Amino acid sequence: MGMRERIMDYSLGNHLRLYWRLFRRRERTRSRLLSDALTFLLNRMAHRRGGYIGRGAQIAGVPSLPHGLHGIYISRYASIGRDCRIYQNVTIGEVGGKAPRIGDGCLIGAGAVLVGDIRVGSRVKIGAGAVVSTDVPDGCTVVSQPVRILPGKPETE
């Protein structure tokens, strides 16, 4: 890949190498001032890309975000395992200060919503647009409700 292609690719905002380096640095720091400064930088970087990852979120490894942080919201109480793949517009939200615990090797499709004090097992696939509010065992697939077609009103001319 040539220099021009690298610059164009980087400008899309999907390269999060620096973001994850700062994220890990913030986890290791003992200085409150440095932690606050890193939190400010991380929030600005995520906001620029349209996403949010809470300060206390526990993320093992670096998740695969094929579309960057675009529309991704991860609660500060969430826990995400290794090798997870998260697509755009996913919400991993909290209810009453409790958020999902996601196992290793999960795939979360675009627009999925995971909320509450739930456990999602390892190697789980969550389909696009699914709303998950109950525990999911290891190796399962979760999909949204079947499509319902509602009859429309006949057009009058």
C-alpha cells in the first residue's frame, strides 16, 4: 500500500491503534491527574468517531471493530472478553449500574443492543438489530424477532 493510500485509509478514523494504546496506559497509571488527562483524550477521540467507551469498562485484549467506534456505546460497567468482533451502532448498556459480561470470541452484529445484568457466553453470535436482555449460553446464536408485515391502507385516487 502506497503512502497516499495509507493516509487516506488513516483519515477515515477507523485506525484505533493509538486509542487502544492510550486505553491500556490509562488502566496502568496510578496518577489521578494522568488518568483524568487520558480519559479526556480518549473521550475526545471516541466522540470524534461517534462512539463512547466508559472509563471503567473492562476489555480483554483489543476487540475487532471493523467500522471503528462509529456509533458504539460501551457502558463503564461492561466487561468484554478477548477476540470479540463488534460492528457499528452497538449499545452495551447498563441498567441500575449493572451491565453485560461478554465472553471470549463473540460476534455482535450492527445495531444490536445488550442491556442489564446479563452474561453472554463465549463464541456467541448476536445478529444485527437483536435486543438481548437475558443470559445467553456458550456457542448460541441470537437473532431478532421475525419480521411482521402489517397491512397498509389501500390508496384512493
